[in-house]
Amino acid sequence: MAGGRRGPLFAALLAAWVVAVAEAEADREQAARPPEQSLVRPMTASNWTLVMQGEWMLKFYAPWCPSCQQTDSEWETFAKNGEILQISVGKVDVIQEPGLSGRFFVTTLPAFFHAKDGIFRRYRGPGVYEDLQNYILEKKWQSVEPLTGWKSPASLTMSGMAGLFSISGKIWHLHNYFTVTLGVPAWCSYFFFVIATLIFGLLMGLVLVVISECFYLPLPRNISEHSEQNLRSEEVHLTEQLQDVEEEKDDSNEEENKDSLVDDEDEKEDLGYEEEAEEEEEDGPAAGGDMEKSDAQDPEPPREAQEDEGSGEVGDDSLEQPCPAGTEALGDSLRQRKSQHADKGPSA
């Protein structure tokens, strides 16, 4: 009975041992096989110009990015079908290649770009194989606005941006080397970079001064003295011109003031003459009535007296001749007004 029980147990142990040996051999064979080669091509600063020819899809990622790790398998599947889709698939590690991330101005991860004969477009869909396949087969990239002008990765502006990003990446690696590898405190690393920046700025300024001194040709003394004399003479000439202009302005102001004074005096004289004429007009009717009364009461004078009066009037006329033309005109107007009032007086 004991031998009958041991037989099935021995057979079970033998079967387990055979299975374990088979699994071990399978693991050895799998380990001995070479790893499956990835069809996703790593892009660097030295070979990125390959995307300028043909059709490409690029993925920007970082090893520490969880979202990037979730799309790795989909991206590998998309690369395996690249020959069918007639497209090349690449990837860029932004930690190792900060210059390329600056050239494409990558600000979020993961970031996808489509390139067709040197024309770049940003793919903003999910990193799923089906969406990527439809994006290529249906040519949805034609409805996306391309990166042209200064935004193009091949432009001079983005080349400068790539240089800045590469410098910042080197500084970051150097800072990690100081703080992680050497164990230097962070403030010491920052102080070192500040001192290095100041020294670099001073050296660049010195180089610019030396270059300017090499290319700058000083003028001879004779030419410099002659130029100084010309400048002085021009300054003197300008000052003289300014003085002449000021004097002309003063003279013109004086003449205007004189003219205004003369005009004011003339206006005052005219007003005086007008007031006198009005007073004479007011006194004219009364004087005319008195003269008529005196003529009616007194007899006519003898002829000799009339002749004497005529000769007196002639003498008065001869005395009035040397008067100026303006006063004669005023006198005539006054006489006419008197005669008119005299004519109106009797009629009234």
C-alpha cells in the first residue's frame, strides 16, 4: 500500500521538475535573443536637419515625464507602421538636447511636430496610434497653420533661441554637478555663477574696446585743429546772426510802438477837431440869429468901411495861405458847415 501511494507523488514531482527546467530554458533563450530594435530614430543637434527632407513626425519628451511615458508604446507602434504610411518617426530628449527644444520652442511635454519638406506644423492631438495614423492618411495636417517666418525652426531667430537654450542647459548640468556630485551648497553655486557672469561681461567689454581701437583711425593734429577752428568760427557766426536777429526784432518793435503812438495822436487830434466842429454847429444857429438882429438894427456902413473890411479879409486870406493843406481842408469844412447853418437859420 505504501509503494502504491508513493508512485503518484513521485510522478507529480517529476512533472514539476520538467516544467521548471523548460521554463528556465525558455528564459535563457529569451535573454540570449538580441533586444528588439526600436524604429524611432533619436534626433540630436547634429542630425536634426534630416527632417527638412521628406515627411516626419517628431516627439519631444523627458524621461521623468509621466505623460511622455504613457505614449511610448503608442509611438513605437506608430514607428513600426512608418513604412506603410511612408513617414519617418523620431524623438527628442529635451534633457539631452535643450538646443532642439529651444529651436522648436517647446514649452509643454509631450510635444508633437509634423514636418513635410521643411515646413513644420504643431500636432495638438492625443498621442494615440489611431489618431496619429488618421492624421497622416487623411492629411489633416493640411488644415493646420504652418510655422513660417521667424517661428520656423530653420529661421535665424530660432537658431539664436537654440543657442540660448543650449547655454542654459549646460549651466543647469554644471549646477547639478556642483550640488549633486561634489556636494557644494546651492548658494555657493549661485555665487559662482554671479561672479562668472560679471567676469565674462568685463572681458567682453574689454574685447569690444580693443576691437574699436584697432578699427578706429585717429585724425591728424592739423586736421583736428582746423576742424576745431571751423567749429569755433561757425559758433561765432551763429551768435552774430542771433544778435542781428534780436536787434532787428527790437528795431521792428520800436517802429511799431512809434507808429502806434503817432496813430493814437492822430486819432486824438481828429476827435478834437470833431468835438470843436460839433460845438460850432451847436453855437451856429444862435450866432446867426444875433448877427441878423444886429444887421437889422444897425445901418449899412459906408463904402470906405466896407472897402477896409474887404482889404482886411484879403489880408486875412493872405495870412491863412501858409497853413498846411490839412488845416485848410478843416477850415473849409468848418466854413461850409457855418454857411449851411446860417442858411438854415433864416429859413427857420
